[in-house]
Amino acid sequence: ASPLIAKTYETLYPQHQVTTVNNAFSKKNQPTQPSSQSGPLKIIWFSQVVGLDRGLAEFLQGMQRAKNVPIQLNVLGLCSDDVQQHLLGSVPSELHQITLHPPMPESALFAFIAEHEIGLALEPGFSENNKLARSNKLYSYGLTGCYSFISKTPAQEQFLREFPNAGELIDLNEPKTIADALGEAFEKRDQLLQKRRRAWQLGDTELNWEKESEVLVGFAHQAMKR
């Protein structure tokens, strides 16, 4: 599910053909095009399990520096008491709010993501595999019209070169750059809306399972001919 992982497998197993099939989702989950929003900047991060080793802790350090930016951060996933206390204790500004949500079924999840303006695709690069992995969130956000803040790892940089309208890079090791990105997003809300609509268009044409399944079907046809 990552071109850079595929390249690594090709190096390790040159006798085999390797094909990347990205972890995209069906267009049946796609809501209507994004519309303008007011109030706090609405941001989302989700996973099956909420952990502090997933890049979220580093993002919060940057968010803490954006004290004058009204932010509503929604975090979805199973969350231990310790992680919950850490997250809720990471709100130094009265303009910031973090709300924790349990996991949702797929039908509800995509509708909920669509209510947000920015989606966090955070891979901290803690291992070689993690550096080469693409977050499947990149496909969820594009499909629902969220503009992605994408952590700076080799695989995620490669994704953004391929799909530059999907979002922008943030450096988890540089909290100030995260704060600056949040400030610019809030100050230029109209531009953010246009970025979200371009991301939605990518979801409609490229970042979806209907498009990605063509790769899998093509690979299967080639395999049957051999």
C-alpha cells in the first residue's frame, strides 16, 4: 500500500513483480463538495487506537504555539485513560478545544470527517517501515474534502509530489512551522475552502477505490496470462 515499500520489496525480491495498491475507499462514501465554515478551525485525526507515538503529540506541541488561533480538534479512536489525560491536558489556550470520540462505523466516519476543514496525516518516521509508509488517512481526507496536514517523511513527501493539491507538509520536529500553518489556515479561510475543494476533486477523480481497483484488476489479468 505504498510505492516506496514496493520499491524496497523489489530490491529484496527481484525475481517477483511488485504492484502497489493504495488503501483507498469507495466513492460511495464521498459527500457533497465542501462549503465555507466559521467559528474555530475544525481539525480531525482518527485511528482505531489513539497513541502518543503516532505524531499526534508532536502536532499538539505546535498547536500550543498557535494560542491565538481558535481550534476545535476532534480525535477518534480507542483511548486509554493515560492518553486521554495527556491529550486533554495539552490545551493551554482557552481558544483551543480537544474532544475525544470512540471509533465510528464507516458510514458515519466519512460523514463526520467531512465536517472538518483540515485532516491530520501524521507519520512520525520512527522506523524504516514507517518512513516508507503512506497514511491511509490521505485517501479518507481527499475523498471527504479535507485539506491534509502531512508529516514530512519520504513516503508522504512522495505522495504530495504526486498529488500536490491534497495538502501541505508539516515538520513534526519544528513546532513553529505547525503553528504558522495553523495561523495561515485560519487567517485565509476562503483560500482554505478552495484548497479543500481541490482536495475533494482529487478524491472524486484519483484518490478512491474505484480508481485504485483498476490497478488490482490489471495486475490480476497479467498474473493469469503468465
